[in-house]
Amino acid sequence: MFGRGKKVRKEMDQQLLTDIRKMKKEWEVLNSIMEQSIEPSDEGLQDLALVKAKYFYLLREARVRGINALS
């Protein structure tokens, strides 16, 4: 009963770390595509900005929660 909260928090922290890794990979892929493009489209640039913003939001959330990939 009392340990359930810690278990849920740990699961949420693991999901957050998974989401951070996923967003970083997506950002790297989109960034690579944009760098290789001769004339990047506006939609592509918007997608890149959105993924970057999500990634940094998740990093900030991890910092607030006091978690890192090593814990």
C-alpha cells in the first residue's frame, strides 16, 4: 500500500527517460535531413522546431524531477 507510490513514480521516470531518448533520436534524424536539404521546406523546419521544443521540455521535466539516465 505505501510502496505503490514509489513504484508508480519509478515507472513514470522510466517512461520519461524513454521519451527523452525517442525525442532526441527524432530530433537528430530531422536535423540531419534539414542539413542535407538544399532548400528545406517551411513544414520541415516547423517539425524540427516542434521536436526540439518537446525534447528540451522533457529534459527540463527530468531535471525538475531530479532524474538522470544513470539512476
